[in-house]
Amino acid sequence: MTTRSPESAVPWYVWCAVVAVTATMVGTHWDIAWHRSIGRDTFWTPAHVAIYLGGVLAGLSCGYLILSTTFGAAADAREASVRIWGFRGPLGAFICAWGGVAMIASAPFDDWWHGAYGLDVKVLSPPHVVLITGIIAIELGALILILGNMNRAHGGERRRLNWMFLYVAAMILICLFILIFEYNLRIYMHGGRFYRVVSMVAPIVLAGASRASERRWAATIVMAFYSVFLLLMLWVLPLGPAETKLGPVYRHVSTLIPSEFPLLLIVPALILDLLWARTASWNKWLQALVGGAVFVAVFVAVQWPFASFLMSAAARNRFFGAIYFDYNLHPSSSYVRYLFVATEPSSGEFRVEMGLAAVFAIVTTRIGLAWGDWMHRVRR
């Protein structure tokens, strides 16, 4: 197989995959803001267009890549591909193409569902499950597509692909947090369940990305992308006007309602980068044990007091975003009154949840390390 020169450009299909991932994440946050401020409108909202644009772009670009590799590619491109159902192409392209098809297939299902049952009560309605499965497939496919090129590249091309890899890893983490955002609101940040749920998601991405990237500050970079993206959503979305079209309406809304201020995960990510640089030679379970415990301890130490700040008058501004409320939030709700909700009725149950948070952080860190080792070997 021929090796590309250090100055080779990033392949066009990798750029298409990254743009598709970005479009789906921007569109998803835009759609959530739309539902929180306007309610269910027509299917062809700008947010939906952005989401499905990502699916179409991923499906078409990767479908073309598979067909061109199968029927007309050079020997080195075919060598750097896998064979599925008689077709050849990079593994990530097959995953991306399937994700695009799943997303497009979910569109009429979602439109029918809302017509039959109205506004979704929960995020995970059946059509949304199909849609989110497709989005995750596109993101994982893009990640593997980047890895197949990155692990064969050298010099400047590898560095550029490495940055793209860390960016897509951050988008995967953002997508996972969308699935559990109902448990991660600021009113729950003084409860053990909040820390357990975060510990079930974040360490696997941080450990996996760090292991596969091999950059000294990989976890910190992932969380920097995560933080910047969510801050942009927090600051930009309210610039869009909104008028509620679905009842009951308890609060007057005039702008799109964004998600909350991002979690301070960049602090434990920074500490983990420093820790992993000093424990690279350790047994992986020992690394996971120490890393998981450190993650929970540092995250609690920074997020707990920051949650108190978010409930204070000092956070009630556009920068921190504690001034935005859904149109259907009752004035007596804890969220509107800036009151923490006790997710555990006793101190004993709180301690159990915090213990589970540590256990999950250790296990997911270990899974992330194994996942990262696998990603490091991806060549196709």
C-alpha cells in the first residue's frame, strides 16, 4: 500500500462527514430550543432541515465513496477498505451511510407520530430513537473514517486529522448528553443521581479519545470543543425570535430557549490528562481505578459550588443563561423558583448514589481505555 506524503490534504469525504456531524448537532440543539419556546410547528422547520441535511450529506457522500471504491478505486484505496455485501469502502463510510439512511427513514415516522400523538412528552419517543440512532451512527462512522486515515497518515495530515478526531469525539459526548439532559438540569446538581449519570457517559469518551489520539491534552481538547459548542448555542440561539404556538402557556417567550451552561467537565479532563501522562505504564485496571475516582472527586469539587452559583442572582443573565425558561413551566416549579430538587430522600441513599458514581466512572474509564486501544488499530 502506498503512503501519502506528510503534506497530503485531508480527504474530501472526511470533511463531508465532519460537516454532517456539525449540522446534526446544531440542528438538534436548535430543534430542542424550538420545542421549548415555540412548541411543535410544521415538520419543515429550519432546525429539522439542518438535522436532515447532515443525514443526507453523510448518506450521499459515503454512499458515493463506497460505490467509487467498489467499482473504480485504485489498488491502495481498495486495500484500505473492508468488504460488506459485495461492496468495498472504509468501515466508517458504511456506518455513516447506514446512519444517514436511518435518519432519513425517521423523518416521515416522526411527522406521523406528532400528527397522531402531539408533542413528545419525553425525548426518547420511537421516531426519535430511530433518529438518534442514525445520528450516533453518523458520528461513530465519522470518527472511524477519520481514524482510518489518521492511523495511516504522518506529519501535518495526521495532526489535522487528530484535531478533527477530537472534535467529533466532543460531538459524540454532546449527543450522549442530549439523551440524558432531563437528568442533568441545574436543579439536580446537588443530588447523587446527577453525578452518577454523568459518570456513566463522560469518562468513556475522555479515556477513549485520549488513548486513541495520543495527544498530551486530548481529554482537555475534547472538553474545550464541548464547552465552546454549548456556549455558542447558549449565546446564539436566544438571538432568534420565537412565539409560542402550543399550550398551556405559563410564561411569555419571545426568543428561542437554549440549553443550560455547559458542565465544568474541562477541569476533571485537565486533571486526567496530567494523571494519564504519569500513569501510562500502569496496569489498565489500576489506571481506571485511579482515573475514575479522580474524575468523580474533581467533578464534584467544581460542579457542586458552581451549581449553587447558577442558582444565584449573579447567574441570571445572558452569559450564564439562568434567565431562560420553557413556555410551559409552571411558576410554582422548582426550576422557575431556583430551588434544588432532592433526588435522594435520605443521606444514606445519597451516599449510595455517589458510590455508584465512582463505580461507574471506574468501569467506563476502563471501557474507554479498551475502546481507545481498538481505535488506535483502525486502518480501514
